[in-house]
Amino acid sequence: MEKKKGFFSKLLDIIERVGNKLPDPFMLFIGLAVLMIFISYAFSLAGASVIHPGTGEDTPIRNLLSGEGLQFILTSMLENFTGFAPLGLVLAMMLGIGLAEKVGLLDYSIRKTILKSPPFLLTYTVVFTGILGNLASDAAVVLIPPLGALVFYKVGRHPLAGLAAGFAGAGAGFTANLFIAGTDALLAGISTEAAAIINEDIVVTAVDNWYFNIVSVFLLTFVGGLLTSKFVEPRLGKYEGEALEDEDAEELPNAKKGFFAALIAGLLYFAVILTVVMLPDSPLRGEGGSIIPSPLIDGIVPLILIFFVIIGTAFGLVTKKIQSSKDITYYMTESIKDMAGYIVLVFAIAQFIAYFNWSNLGTWVAVNGAEFLRDIEFTGFGLVVGYVIFTGLMNFLITSGSAKWAIEAPIFVPMFMQLGYDPAFTQVAYRIADSSVNIITPLFPYMVIILAFMQRYDKNASIGTYISLMLPYSIAFLVVWIILLAVFYFIGIPYGPGVSTYLENRP
């Protein structure tokens, strides 16, 4: 007897059906780009403008149907495509990961190592790995979800559940970590500049949210793992998709030796990197010998790419999957072929995002929305929750965390400081909203990547499938994060060393 579905599960089914009736994603974003052209015309005709909070300059809505706008559309089209930030990252990562996969290293590693972990622990491990993966910045979004899907597939579980768990950790849990990441330093710098509007002596540091982030890691791992096992995977049901090409492949000769060769090569590579980092005046360290920020962090994607090429090549040479340099080129080419659909889709989404940014519509909505939130005069924790929800909604317009904070910080940091709140506290409220809602906005550039990975296991998967799969994680993460924020807020737990909710407690 089929188990009766609950209200939320039925709602997700409706979202999936409606979403999948939308046009093909490529045509959908072409349509949105055209719509953006006419919206910019209407706003420009009405004389809409906004005072940019960062520069203080009057910023008008620019008309894409004007002569200047048409010039931008034509002259920027190729640059929008080739300059789309995630494109190079994804293709570069897939060169290395694809090589390791095509020679059989990933398959063997999963079969012999990860699959031996207790089944109940596997889900939580994928989420936890995704969260910590943000040390590698956006590379985690490209690396963790497909590996999560592959792991689940190999143990006979639904691969989309593994992909969702990995993406929830890497995407929605992006701002949490046990370590200080580049995001901490980036946001803290913007917060300090915004705080200077009220008090030039206040400095927000990279560790000011550290305690909150550490607790967040374990909380989100538990919630993400539980949600995957108890709701997402049961809703997906038994996986009945087509078997992957290599599912029934026999184990390669010398695979065990190849695995150890790859392991040794990887360890040697890490040893070399570590040695260079430890050198006096190391070129991989930043100013003053810092690690964050530093060329090491900025170059993390190429370093990961080289790592996968090294271990993939080592495995391939021992197992005879690689017998000449031509084989390496062949396997890399095959991995890029798998991303052809993504490359086509990027062309359309890159145009839409470029038009949106050039027209200044995102800035107009963000600033006017902030002023409205200020005018309704919320007080206490209600104001904080209202701001979190506002920022979450802004994710549907501006997905770049740093760009959005650069717009919001000069408005909300001084405003909250006037109410007695520490800038680092305002930054925490911003981060939980920005991080948890990212994964469900169609403007999130990595949505198309996850959709491409989904279609590997379900060829009929579309935007509706994607939204219905990730929406539970977004809601759950946002709710538990707000609850955690309330606990810190009302009990008075420090968010980082010497940082509490109120400005008066700052040393």
C-alpha cells in the first residue's frame, strides 16, 4: 500500500510539475533577458534612480533599449559568456575530476573506501564534507555534489539524494566552517568600511563570527543529514534510472596498486605545497605571511585541478588505462563533452545576469527594499528576523554574497549600530540569509551545474525537479539558523572572540 503523502510533500510535487512545464532552461533565460530589456526601458522612462549607498552617487536605471544599451548588448555578448566566472572554474575542475573518473580512480576509491562506512553515517558525511568544502570556495559546489551522487549510486541509494545532500552542504551551508575561510575576511572588510560611517575606530575581523560558524557546522550537518534520510530520499523513492556505463565494469587489473600509487602521488603533492607554504617569504603567503587572504587561497582551484590530474595519471599509468599522453587528452576531452549542455546554457544565463547588473535594477530594488524595512520600524529580534527575510529575498536578485553585502552593509550596519547592535552581529544575520537561500534562486550561477549533474541520472530533470529537491534544505537551514541566532541573541553567547550582540560590549 502506497504511503499517503503529507501536505509539504504534495506541495513539492506541485512545484516540480509546474516548474518542469516551464520552457527549456536555455529558452527560459533567453526570455528573461528579453524581459529585462523591456523592464529597464519602463523604469528608465519613469526616471527611476537610486542613491548608491557605497559611492553616494545618484545611480539611474539604464535603458537597454537605448543606443548605449544596444551597444552594450552587442559588444558585451561574447565577453558575458567567456567572462562568466563559474564557467572557467567548472571546466577547469572537470578536466581534473573527469580524468580521475574516466580512468576509474573515483569508482575504485568509492567502492573500496567510502562504501565501507556505516550507511547511517554516509549521509551526514556528505553534508559535513560539503560544508567544510567551502575552504576551497566555489570549487566545493562543483566537486562535492557529483561525488555525493556517485557515492549514493554505488551503495544502491538514490543518487539525487546524495547530490542534494552534497549541494545543501556546499551551497546552503557555504558560510559555516570550523576554520577561518576567505569569505570571513572578505565580508569583515566590507563590514569595517560600513561601520566607519558611524565609528571609524570599530574593526570587524575575520574571526568575529567564528564561534557561531563552528556551532553552525554541526547543527547543519545534523539537520541536512536527517532531512535527506527522513524526507528527501523517501520522497524520491527507489532509483530506477538507467545504469551508468561503468556500473558493471570489472575491476581493473592492478587497481589496488594504482590506488596506492595515486595515494602516494597525492601525498607527495601535498608535501610539496606544504613545504613551499612554510618557506620564509613564501610566494603562496599573503602580506605579512598571512594564509587568509593569500595566493594559496586565491589559487586553490588550479591547485585542486593539478591534484586530480596527478592522482588520475598515477592511477591510469599503473592500471594501463593511460599508455601515452594522448590518453590523458582523450579522457579530459570526454569529460568536457559531458558538460556540453551546461556550456550552452551558460551562454543564455550569462546574458541575463549581465543585463540585470548593467541596468542597475538590482541596486534599485535592494536599496528601496532596505529603506522600506527601516520605515516599518521593527524593533528587537523582530527587526533582525525581518532583515534576514529581506536578505533572503534579495538573493533572487543579487546572488553574489560580496556584491550584495557591499550594497546592504552601508545601509544596515549603520542603521543597526544606531540601535546598539554590533556590526559583526549584523554580519551574522546577513550571512545566514545569504547562504541558505542561494540554492533555490534561478540566478545562482551554479544552479545550471547541479541541473547538468542531475540530468546524468534523470534525463527528464528540469528546473522544477531542482527547486523541489533543494527547497526543503533551504527552508530547514534558514529556520534552524534563525533559531540558533535567537539562542545566541537571548542567552548572550559571543559570536566570536570578544563579540556579542550589542555594541556596548565591544572591548
